[in-house]
Amino acid sequence: MHRRILAPCALAAASLLLAIPASAASFAPGAPGIGDPYYPYYGNGGYDVSHYDVRLQYRPATDELEGTTTILAKTTQDLSSFDLDFLLDVSEVRVNGTKAAFTASGEHELVVTPKKPLAEGTSITVVVRYGGVPSTKSAYGFSTWHRTPDGAVAADEPEAAWWWYPSNDHPLDKATYDVSVAVPDGIQVISNGTLQSTSSQLGWTRWNWRENKPQATYLTTLAVGRFDITTGTSEGGIPVVNAYSKDLGENDGAARASVERTGELVDWLSEYFGPYPFGSAGGYVPDTTTGYALETQTRVFYSPRQFARGSNTSVVVHELAHQWYGDSVSVKGWKDIWLNEGFASYAQWLWSEHEGEGTAQELADYVYDSHPADDPFWTVAPGDPGPDNQFDAAVYDRGALALQALRNEIGDDAFFAVLKGWPKKHAYGNASVADFQRYAEQVSGKPLAALFDTWLFEPVKPAAPAARTASVAKAATVAAQPKSWKKIEATHDVHQH
Ligand SMILES: [Zn+2]
């Protein structure tokens, strides 16, 4: 991720060359991208997916993956063909039971041409049969498939799906999932939601996971390896499933001392954000050499390195906060990333305050004071950072600072009403930064355009008067570093490779 995506026009030209039946002049190819200016070819046009049924077999020793994905969707325009985003080798595609023509195109497009064009509003069932070695596939020169000594992991942002299932790969098109993967006996499979069942036959064990709430493609995760799985229920009644690689070595204790607190922290966050939106919670720590964590829905991905300096509840709070801010309420476009990272970071500030390691105000003052006006930090606008800076530290720190400024502007009552009301208003949907501003104005009864512009969109350090108005950095002396800062700062590479 964070690579600049070149946008050659060859793909669009190739799509236009596809034959369109004369009798179906209004039927056109679906667009190769969903329309996100940050990533022109991510997602696709012309249909909306409601469910993915991903049924696979995986061999850890050779990284061979094979199986079928069945996609339930509805067309949103008259289609002569449509694209899926995918990298593995496809052997057959069927649309509503009939074999369809297909071809690979561009960096990660699979162009599917059904025998008969599809009218707008048609329910379609697309079956894709495929196989391959994911670690040998790349797009734009990178791969996010992580092999481990005992298996593999798919967990990355904004792209992870291409290496294991075909999809409409953009948060705008969320769907429910059944993920069923067969692996050699003695190996475990971790995915989202609830483990419905396992069954063993002829040396293979099949693991059947289900997420029955809408889920974005990048939040769908798969981990294969030797795991120790723990289960429980939070005091508030949320079922918790966690998993730890059996090879975490020195990090094992600190990982468990952090992730085993998932239930407690879900309940604590519920006080701020309202009822937990999903039917299960948890996290997993595979044996990867990565350094980041990711808010994969209901089952957070943590790198072992997150726990190298000891237990880290701050990162757990960050990723669990995303279950409301990012997973249940997802971005409309990737430019809205502040709705994910600003709020997950602010949740860490609230946790710091709760733990007596620095108040949210002290953290805000520290962020404001510790970056002088000529620091490039201030040139990144969290409200629209651009694809190169989508996960820049400013999106996190200035993003959380903006929320403290909002809190000081509208007061605690309105601010915490907004924090709790927003996930309910847009539950399981998508929203933009502009939608959030309107909502905060509606709840607080105050015009907030100037405040949002100052703290989220101007590529400069907000001037002292604005900071004073927002009660940030009111002291003449430079704010001291709060105790929680180093852990919060370490969460900034949650999404870095
Ligand atoms: Zn995050």
C-alpha cells in the first residue's frame, strides 16, 4: 500500500475492444474501477455484491491455493461484461450457471463476458474456479500475501483480496462472507466472524467461518498456521475468539497479556461508541515478520513485533475502535481515511486518560507543540491526504488533534453524543468526512466549517489564535510528553510494511 498507482489508459482501451452484440447496443462493459480517485482501478463498476462464498484448499508447504469463490450480486447497469479484481490463475467462470468468457487485464482485472448481456437489476451468481501460488503473484510490483514458516496470512490495506479471492475490491461494496478452507490436519485456519464448524477427512481438516454482517473486502482476512485458539465471552456478552501462533517465542506472553483483554476493551469502548456492532470479537497473532496491525473485521491482525517491548493495550484499543470507526461505518472513498484513523487514535488518547498516562488534552497539546510550523507534518491534510500520505502520521496525530479541537468547540456533552451517535447513524454502511461534519453540526447546533477547514484541510499549522479558541496549546510553555506517547506513536506504523 501507499504506493503511487500509475493510471495508464491501456486498460480502458482494452475493455472497449470487447465485442458488444448489435442487439444490445445499450449494454456496455462495467468500468474497471469503482470511481475512487486515489486508486482508479480498485473495485469495479456495474454491479453490487451481497455475498461471497470462498471455498478453498491450501497447502502450507508449497503455498498452493485452489478452489472456488461464488459471488452473489446484482447488476446496477446494462452490462456486456464486468470486471473482478484478482491475481490467481482462473480455469472457469460461470454466470448464472453458464460458462462465461474471461481474460486477465491490466494489473489485477479479471474481465468476465457472460454469454448473454445482463440487464440492469439482474441478480447474478458468479462462480470463479481458480488456483495458483499466491506468493508468486504481484500487481504494481508488490505483494501483500505474507508466507509464514507454517502457512500464510492475508491482511493488508487497502489491498489484500487479490491474492486469495476475486472481488469488487473497494469498501463501497460490502458483503457478507462464508470462508471455508481445508488444510492438512494439525494446521488451523483463522478468519472473520464465527467458526461454524470443522470437519476432518483423509488427512485434511476444513474450517468454516462466517461473518453475517456487511464486511469490506480489505477487512476480510485469512490466516493458516499452527495456532493456539482461545475462546470466551466479554462481561457485556460478546463472544471472543483469539488465536496465537505456537511460534511467537519471547513475544508470546506479552501478546496474550494484550489480546486476551479484547473482551474487557470491547466493553470499555462500547461506553463511548455504543453497542459493539458485530456478533464476535477477537484478534490473532501469526508468526509474521511484519510490523503493523490491521482492524480486520471481528478478528484483528497483530504482528508479533507489536508486543516486542511488552504488553500493549494501546494498539488493541486502536484496532478495536476501528470495529465501529472503519469496519461498521466504512469510508465512502479512501480520501475519507480520517474517519478511520483519527478516531482510532483518539480512542487511544481516551485510553491513555483512563490509564492515568496523559489526558486527551495533554496529548493534543503535545502534538501541537512538538511540531513546529515549518515541520512537513502540517503539510498533510488529514481530511484529504492524497494516496501517498493516506497513512501518514499526520492522519493519526493531527487527525486526533482535530477531534480534541472539535470537543473543545462543542463541549463534552455534544462531543460524546456525536462519538456515540455516528456509528449508529451509519451502521454497516459508508460515510464521508463531509457527512461527519454535517452530523456534528446537527448534533451540536453549531456551524463547524471553519473548524474542520482549519484542523483537517489547511496544509499549514493552525495559528495560535485558532489553537487558543480550540483550547489547544494554551500554556506559554511547551507541553511535556505524556507517558502514553511512545506506544501511541508506535501505532503509526500499523499500516506500514
Ligand atoms: Zn488504524
